[in-house]
Amino acid sequence: MQPVSDTFLLTMAEVSAALIGLFIVGMFFFVETGFRRTPNAALVQPYFRSSTRIVLVLYAIPIGVSVTLVALDLPWSRVLFAVLSVLLVAANVDTARRSRGVVHLTRSTALAVNEVVGTVAVAALVVVPWALGGLHPSREDLTWGILLAFLSGFLSVCVTVLFAFDLARVAAAGRRGEDDDV
């Protein structure tokens, strides 16, 4: 990989912060309006909470690690990346566990595929920097984790938006009494 500039890292942090801000606004809107119409909200709400957590951690990597790579010494970035990686793996396990019932309820192919792809991406973004740099990954090695976190976060946001449409479809079918045909 080519040397990574401060400008690139700060741009990644800025774009990630903008996307996470929009995501948070969207989630607040959905929480306020969407759960009132959602069938089986007791099943769906914990999944939404869990999937929101994983997106927040995914975007914390490009924001936090990018800024620390620019402003602090490299060991601090490694420590932050390791801590965020542990949080990310825990969030991924929780989201994958909660997704089963929701996928069954909505029959959402996008959600099922996102869980598989997301889990592979989490494994890759956690392992790649350490595999490339050993116990002392370089700035460039950590950038691979930043890029994979950004892409995985973006994919998760896209799927969450599509999933909201699946929930709306299930809710509409429930109001028409067609739960068995969904």
C-alpha cells in the first residue's frame, strides 16, 4: 500500500462522521415512528438496537483510528484499534444472534446476506492489520481496517434502510390479514 496521508485519514473521518450523523437521525426518526407500526416489535426492537450498535462501532473505527493516526503516536492507534475490534466482535455476535428471528419474520434476503457478509468483513477488518503488520501494524496496515470498517458500515446502513421497507411490507400485510402470505 502507498503511504497514507493525513489528508486521506482526516477525509475518511469526516465522511464517516457525516454518514454516522445521518444514520443516527434516521434511526431516531424510525424509532419514533416505525416501531408503532412494526409487528412483533419485541423481536425487532432488540435487533435494531444491536444493528445500530454495530454500525456505530464500525464508523468509530474510521473516525477514531484515523484521528489518532494523525494526532497521536502510532501505539495509541493500535490500542484504540484493538479495543474497537473487541467491541466490534462482541457487537457482531450479538447482532448475528438476534437476526435469526427477524430474518424468519420478514423473510428479508438482504438482511440474511448482510449478516453473512458483515461477519466475514468484521473478521477481515480485525485480522488484516495484525496479519500484515504483526504485533506492530503500521499506519498503512491499520488503514486496511479503516477502509474495511467504512465499507462494512456503509453496507450495513444500506441494508438497514432496505430492511425498514421489509418491515413496512410485513406491517401492511398484517393489517390486511395476510401474515401467512408474506
